[in-house]
Amino acid sequence: MQDQIRTVAVIGCGVIGASWACLFPSRGLNVLIYDPAEGVQKMFERYLQNAWPALAALMPVEGVWAKNYKFIDNLESSLSEADFIQENGPERPEFKQALMETLDQYSRPGVVISSSSSGLPASKFIGRCQKDPSRILRHHDINDPDFYRSLGKKPILLRHEVPGFVANRLQAAINSEAYSLVSRGIVSAEDLDTAVTSGPGLRWALTGPFVTNSLGGGGGPNGFTQRIERLGPAIRAWEEDMLKHRFDWSEESVSVLKEEASKWLDSVDWDGVVGKRDQMLLSLLEVNSRTSKL
Ligand SMILES: NC(=O)c1ccc[n+]([C@@H]2O[C@H](COP(=O)([O-])OP(=O)(O)OC[C@H]3O[C@@H](n4cnc5c(N)ncnc54)[C@H](O)[C@@H]3O)[C@@H](O)[C@H]2O)c1
């Protein structure tokens, strides 16, 4: 499938759309960008300017220019040019349904419309599509993952639909415990971040929970079993405590959490963080692609 894809439409150019709109040209694709928000092109160009040098170094593609994109303001007249559509609009089911209806209407039948939705399964937003609803997917649902592989992504297979899918559920589990610890005053938000970035976060880019657990259990084919047997009972006791103190999302807890978070976040140099984060993430991806799967 990826050989036939030359032009990709990026629909919605916020946090997620902008990163797709940077990635596609770096892989030699033409990009059409649609986003009705005012000033979005300027914001995207600033983002692209910062991201491009590292992106181009990471994935050098002959003859590619950072200008391989075009903002469009009329889906009806432009969408038929797209060979693949990446949807990144706001995460609201009724909004996605209406947007998908428009995308389905103005694109060529058979062209995949892939949604970036964090938690909505495709079945929740194809209801109003008349032309070809079978080509509308959540990008983790995609039948032919080769296109995403060709972009340097690593698709995974979900055997059943679940809200939030896999990576977002894992993040939600960590966030929930982080919110609980910080709102209970056990640790500051700054130290909580440090506990992740200097602790398990360092390894998680290299080995996932199963390989990490196996290594923690002594490694080898029995490492995982040994860890479960040795540490399982202790971890269950922590889990009971975690469940008892689970972040409850009450107005009061959210207000304490925000107050605690802002003590840390108000002092962050945001421009510096974003630039450095992008640069280091790209370096990490580059190292990771050289080391193959651990
Ligand atoms: N931010 C994350 O960490 C994250 C991670 C994974 C997936 N997602 C998913 O990606 C999608 C986009 O999230 P985001 O964080 O980039 O949101 P965002 O609010 O930053 O961006 C959404 C963009 O959609 C634009 N938009 C509004 N109406 C539109 C329309 N009719 N047509 C086209 N564009 C329109 C907005 O102007 C905005 O720029 C959501 O479905 C979200 O769940 C987000």
C-alpha cells in the first residue's frame, strides 16, 4: 500500500497533527494540511523550523524539502488529491462523527482515513459515513501496517476494541498513581517527574514491562516467573494501598493536584523544554533504530 501513497492529507494541525505534518515530508511525501484555526500555519511553521534539522538528520530522504507541504482551506476541492488521510481533530465523538462524514464524502473511495483518536474506537465515529466507511480506521487498527512502518513507526495489534487502547491505558495507569501521590502530598510534582525520568523511564524506551520484569527476576527464560513468584505478594500489598488511595477526580482532589502541579510547572522554561525534548527524543529514536529490538 505504501508505494501508492504520495500525498497525505493532515486534518487538524494541533499538537498531534503538527507532528504528523512534520514527519510525512521527512519521508518524501507531499502533505496537504487543513485546520480552520486562525494563525495555525504560522504556529506550524515555527514548529517545523525547530523540528526539521533533527528530523532530516534522522531520516534522510533524497531531494526532500521542508516546504513539501501546503495549507488548504477547502476540503471539497482539495481532498481528492490525497492518497491517505490522517485525522487529528478534537477528541469529541460527535465532532469526529461529523468530520469523518465530510472526509468520507470528499475523498476518493478506498483511500484510508486514519484517526489519531486517543480512545475512541472506529465504530464510534463511522456511523454517518455513506461512501466507504470500511476504509476508516483508528491508526492502531490499520490492516496494512506497512505504511506506518515505512515512516519509522512500530504498529501493534489489538485483538479487541478497548477504550483508550494500549499505550494510552498504560499512560493513564501511571498518571493516576502520579496524581494520587502528588495530591496526597507524598512527593512534589517535580520529584515525581524526576522519579520517572531518572528511574524506570530510562529503561522503558529500551525494554518494555515484560522484558524489564524478566531482567529484574534474574533474566533468562525463567526471569519473569521468578520475579512474579518472588515479588508478586509484596507488589499485591502495594496495589491494595494504591487502590485504596486511587486518585478520585473529585473537585477537591483536582484542585489540590493543580495547585501542587503549578508549583513545579510555573517555573519551567517551556520553549527550552520543547526544543530539548524534541531533539533528545529524535536522538533516542535514532539510537533505538540502530540497536534493533532488545
Ligand atoms: N495530545 C496528545 O498527547 C495526544 C496523543 C495521542 C492522540 N491524541 C489524539 O489526537 C487528536 C488531536 O489531539 P491534539 O492533542 O492534537 O488536539 P489539539 O487540540 O492540539 O488539535 C486539534 C486541532 O484540530 C483543529 N480543528 C478544529 N476543528 C477542525 C475541523 N473541523 N477540521 C480540521 N481540524 C479542526 C483545531 O484547530 C486544532 O488545531 C485527538 O483525537 C486526540 O485524542 C492526542
